[in-house]
Amino acid sequence: MRGIRVGIARWRGALATALAGLVFGLAAGLAQAQSSLTVGLYPYVPRYDQFVTAITQAWAQEEPSVTLNFLPESQWDGGYSMNPPADADVFVFDAMYLETFRTQNFLEAIAPGEVEDAADILSYAREGVQSQGNYYAIPLLGCSNVLFYHQDDGALAAAETFGAVVQALQQCTYTSQVPPDVRGIMVDMSGGTTNASLYLDIQHALDGVYLPTLPPNEQSLDAQAIAEQKTLMATASFYNATVPTANEYEHGTWFSEGYGRAVVGYTEYMSAMSAETRASIAFKPMPFGDGSQPPLFYADVIGVNTTTNQRGTRDLAVKLANLMASSDVVVASIGAAPGKPEPQYLMATRASAFDTLGQQFPIYQRMYALVTDNDPLLFKLPANARSWFDSMKGVIRGDVRANYQCGCDFKAATYIADNTAAQSICPTTCSGNGGWNGQWTNVPPAAPAGSSVCGCNACPVQAMPHLLSVGVEREKR
């Protein structure tokens, strides 16, 4: 009997040792899993590194033993062409894809009680990220198609419809990439996603349907929406609208230099403008249709990956998402920074962040009024948005560019010194491009320095081998 008891005692001791080792191993594994979090930030901002610094410093105060690893743009593009990586605990994405990611089980449900200071979040963003009683993201930044113009431009100030904007600016006022002076509008319609998003914005302004309807094919596109988009391009120029610029905010720079009467862009365009320009401009949501529908505002929102449940990092990830979206961290991320006395002019989605920024930079009070004066809706799309963009963005861009009604500049083979020389050079230059319209210039910025251009009646809709500047198309909104 004693031998049996000793054997049982030894077995119990061995079992206890094994269980203790298993518990220790699990704890060690969990501790290792929680020693770092992987973060994908929205990459298309003026100063990306400022976000990294602000978030890292604030997080170190809360969880000094948990490091943050930030994904490069090559691994996370904000959701435009990539699905959230499995190893990303937290990722910032364009809310237009919220339903896509939610229905594909990339987004962890966050209970209302887990979202800190939710009442401070602007209503369009707060309501837009909820479904079935839960949050599926926490809003971080806002955005909208904004019309910038000079404060003394009474016609544009009074324009509350798309038609009124066009009437004020007129069409076909310039044919170069950069307007020669204060005339016309500037607008980026180079990217496929940009064109398709703009189409949906206009379509909503015309029919008021929310969430915006995604037409399945070219035949089902709203002809009036396409026509309005084509008119917008004609209010600019073919090159201005279609040629990618060297950086995302170059239209803002040109406007600040005195070119163009107006520009359509995002509020962060102001980061490329001079202080004098910012002091003298007015801005409002770009009116589409008859202006009767609430405008659609984009948002960059913070999602928690469902894979955090497998890693045991879910609660830490929610804590990090709340920290990233907190008013203090948002202000630190988009406000002034060491060596950068100006903010990034990005829109917040918290009232308190606008208030803090507005005290230091009064223009943020006017930016806040973009929201409070217009009662916007979140630009959010049905669950098939990703596949719809893939199939329709090229179609929409092609339809918008087809049969462009205004002319285009073409670079002459030789320098044009005067009008007499133009009479012999320009007809040849324009012979394959609808003929010469009688205009030419050798003055920058319409003509590259040291060269000349001729105004031709047709534009290179299918191919543009002669582009006057070189840029990279950015597949984002």
C-alpha cells in the first residue's frame, strides 16, 4: 500500500509540476504576445512622422512595456487596395470601406461603453461608424471636398449650387496645366478612385440616396452626374484635372502663388499655402447638384483587428485606439510640432480638438464651421465597394474624359519668339490634335521655361506622352 501511495504522490507531484510549467508557459506566451502592438496609420497626410511621434510618446506614458511597431506604406495604404494585414492590431482606414471590412470580419466590435468620451465625437462620424449597437471603428480625422476662393470673390461666396459655381468661373478659360493667372478652377481628377468617389459624391447630391448607390455597369451610370463631372473638368483644364502633380498638395501651392481663381481640395491643402493666402481665403464644402442635400464628409477611422482575439491583444488594441483618437493625441498629431510652427490643417472629428486648435490657430474655428454649418453625412459605401471600385473606376474616368469640350496646349518642337513664328509652327504642332485654335505662349507656367506651347482644339484623351509635368498617380480618394 505504501508503494502505491508513494507512486500516487509522485504522480501528483509530477502533474503539479507539469501544470505549473504549462501555466507559466501560457503566461510567458501571453506576456510576449502583449509586449508589442502593430499599427497601420493612414499614410496620406502632410506630416506622417508627427503622428508616429505623438502616438508613441502618449502610449509610453500608459503602457511603457508595450512597444508600437508601425507598418510602412508598402504594407498598409489606408485600405484602398489592401486588406488589413493579419498582424496589424490597430489600423487607420478610409471609412468608405467600413462596411467592406466589417462584413469580411476584419473589424472587431467595440461596445459603446468601451469608446472613451464618445459624446465629444462629431455626430456624422460617431453615427457613421456604428452598426447593430456597436462601434466598428473610432473616428480620427475628417475630410471633405472643399472649395477654396478669395474672400473678396463675391460671386463664388454667393454660389450655393454647382451651376452657380460654373456660372461664376465659366468654362474653357485656360488650356495649360497651371492657369496663367487668376482664372478658372483647379481640381485633381487624375486617379481612378478619385474619379469614382467624386462621381458618387455628385450622384448623392442629385438623388439624395444614402448610402450611395453603386451602379453595376456603365449603362447604369447617372448621365447627369457624369455630365456635371465633365463640366467640372471644363471649368478647370484637361491637363490640370488629369495630370498627376509632383505632390498631393501642389494645386494649393499654385493657388497660393496667384494661379487660378479657385481650387477644390481638402483642408490640408492649406499646408501648402502661404500665411498671406490663408489669411485672405474663404472656403466651404464644394456644392454639387442644387445644393439641397447634406454634403458627404470622408473620415479616417481606427479599426481593431479581429485577429487580436487570437493573440490576446484585443483589450490593449482597444486602449490604443482610444488613445490615438483622444483629443490630446489628435492635437499633438495634427497641430504644431517642434520645428513646425503651423498645423497640418487636417480636420479633427472631436469638438474638443477643434476648440483647442482654434484657440491657437483661429482658422480651425472656420474649419469647424464646415461641419457645424452643414450637418454632413459620413462618406460610407455598401459592402461591395472594393470590387465596385476595381470594376468601375476606369470606366468612370474614361467617360468623364471622353469628348472633352475644351482645347489643350501642346509643346511646340521649336521656340516661338513672336506671333509671326507661331503662324508657321503651331499649325504643324496641332495638325494631329484638332487643329490650331490661334493661341500660343512662351510664358511660364503655361509653357515650361525656355519652351513654347500651342493651343490645339483637341486633347489627348487616350494617351498623354507629351505631359508638361511628371507625377505619380496615387490610388486613394
